[in-house]
Amino acid sequence: DATKGTAGDCQPCPCPSGATCAVVPKTREVVCTNCPAGTTGKRCELCDDGFFGDPLGQEGPVRACRACKCSDNIDPNAVGNCHRETGECLKCIYNTAGFFCDRCQEGFYGNALAANPSDKCKPCACSPFGTVDQQTSCSQVTGQCSCLPNIAERDCSACEPGFYNLHSGKGCEQCKCNPIGSTN
Amino acid sequence: GPTPRPDVQPLPPGTHLLYAQSGRIEHVPLEGYNMKREEAKTLLHLPEKVVIGVAYDCVDKMVYWTEISSPSISRASIQGGEPAPVITSDIDSPEGITIDHLSRTMFWTDSMKDRIEVASLDGAQRKVIIDTDLVNPRAIVCDPPSGYLYWADWNREAPKIEASYMDGSNRRVLVKDDLGLPNGLTYDSQTAQLCWADAATHKLECMNPGRSDRRQLLDGLQYPFGMANFGKNLYYTDWKRDAVVAVDRYTGKESEEFQPQKRTKLYGLTAAYSQCLQGQNYCGVN
């Protein structure tokens, strides 16, 4: 406030070098109006969209703004791909999930970090008849669904040899064929 | 003397382009169709926000914007009013926004909820009008006199431009072939031209939605994002050039480029007219 007539009327902007600032009259809050490239915020403490970091070191050491790190599992045409401070990935694609889009989404399995999108995460597609509690999720790595008793296959879609009645919902039952009258 | 409010600056009379750039909404006045770049200024400082879409209500002279850092839709008078939120809940990644100044409603796309919604300008009477077959809905525009809504979905597997009535009925695909990332869309009621800018095919194309007379206006675009039109010109923001680019619709040539001082991505773009276009639609009647 240059109208008070004291030596401390004008103070330097609390902004990184080169940035200008202004006072919001109602709240008397000082905000920076011309933050350095790639940064924004009242004090130039935030990174632009698509970048993350802590350019002023408010939460610890200074971390310069850098592009979202999401294991190549985001689309550069999207907006808001990661959290501007933590870098948490917010728009994972190819059925991936996780802080860095580095694992498969619930209900999918495979290698989220595979180079080719078609090799990344495939749907578990567990058989509703053969899977415990009709679960839709499977082992992240192998894709094995958790099968009811005497059921085989990754997706629990078939009875083990010598068993039948997959659709019972309780697992497969033994065939109990008479060994004398049966061919196998 | 005391500094003026840094977060709100009134807009002088005339037509302006409003565009979003890193925590603020800026404006550049138009003189005829030329951008008066030396008079470009900040309209709103929104330092913690990531503003994506901007729209203008010519009746109340308010600017509306979508914002994704604390997902919401807000508005402020361009004559120096306070920013005020209008939609703050049940919204994940609002992107495009358009205003039907006749029926006093706004429409927006949400790229995480994958839907299109409508609400009155104060946020009341909210309703989802499209919630199927959307993957990456972004640009949305309306034609209040005819009651049509147009939007683009940049789904890389199957990008498309669609149309429906303003209640979501009579939905149909207008364009699906030879599209890549149709980020920008604009409609001119006077000439019935729907134009779009594609960041993957690098083309600027137009059509009359009732005639399917699609044609290319310009190619070699770098990375278009937002789009608007005024009179003979189309305008788009470009992520690679960090600029607003003007294209003459009749010659199909780029006529001007405005690169703001700050070198960072420009997002949504809209034209703020000094007067509304005349007209009335069925939503305004009942």
C-alpha cells in the first residue's frame, strides 16, 4: 500500500523471479500474475496441466515440473492426466490402473507395462458358473480365476476330467460311472 | 495508487475472443475480424484452476467455464463480477461447454462420466441427456434457433461427430470417417455451418449438418484444441503453437496468428459478442 507513507509500503512480490503480483482488495491477498513458464498458482507453486512437481519445494525438496509419468498408459490428447502435485495418474487407459498406471484394473490381468497395448491388460472373463461367488476379478499376473471345487481352466469354464454339471453353481460333481459299463 | 482487482477485470464493449490458458481466462478484442493483440488482457485470474472449456452468455454477459482441478462449472460477469460456482457435485472431468441463450440452459461433456448433461444457467434443473456410446466426449456446441446440439468424441478407436435435439432425442452420427482427434467444434447459425478442427488428421473441415456436404477448408493444422467463429472467420487454439489462429472461411487461408506472451497451452475458446443473435426456440417457449 503505497498510500500509507511509510518505508515499508511497497514490498517485493512473493513470487519467483520475474513474476509480477497484485493485491486482491477484498481479501488483501497477494497473488502472482505472471508465473514462470510451466508454473501457475497464487505463488507459482503449481505445475501446468499435464505436469507434476513442487516447484517451490512447499512439501519438501524442490521438484521441478515434469511431464506426467504414467507408464505410457495415458493419452496425450486427454486433459488432467495426473495430479499436479503428487503426479498420481488420473486417466489410465488400456484397462490399467494404479498410481503410475502400472498395474491392471480390477477384472483384468496381464502386464500393464507391455510395449504393445494389445499385450497389456486382458479381461478376466471368469465363468460365472465355475467361479467362487461369481467373482469377476482374477490373479493380476496369471489371470487365474478362483474356481469352485473340481473345476479347471484359467476362467473356470470346464469341469475337471471325470466330473460334470458345471452349471450347478457349487462346483462339478463326480461322474460316478460304473467302471464295468463305461469306456473310460 | 491501489492495484485493481487482479482476479477480475471488466471487458470493454465490442466483440472479444475469450480463451483459457493456465489458471486464467484471457481475452483479445476483435477489430473487424482482426485480433487486437496489443490489447489482449486477463479477464479472470483463477490461479489454482485448470480451465478447459469456456462459453459466453450474450444475454447476461457472463462467461462460463469448466475446470478439472476441483471439477466444477463456474461463471462470472465479464463486466467485473465475482467468479461463482454453479455445478460442483457429481462431475468428474467437465470439458466442453455451450450455452443456449434462448432457453437459458447450458450443456457440457464429462470425459470421465462419459455423458452429456444439461442444466439451467444457475445449475438447477440438471439432467443427463446422453450417457451411452461416449468414450472421450469433448467439444460441444448448440444452435439455439433450430434446437440442435452437436458434439465430438475423440475416441481413438472410433472418433465421431454427433447431433441430437437439445433433450438428447433424435441422436445421430454426422461424421465418422476420416476423423482422428476432433478436438474443436463450432457452429454458425447464420450460414448453418458446422466446422471442426482435428489434431490427428490436421484438417479443418465444415459441413451443413442437414446436407452432408462435408468439405475440407484447410490442412496442415498443428494441434487444434478449442474453436470458435465470428463472421467470416474461424478461430482455433493450438497446443503446439501456443496461439489463437484465425482462418478465413471463404478463402480457406490462415489470416492471422496471436501468440500470447505466456508460452503455455491454450484450451477452450469462445467469442463474446456485444449483442445476441435474434431467435427463439421451442425450449424457450415452454
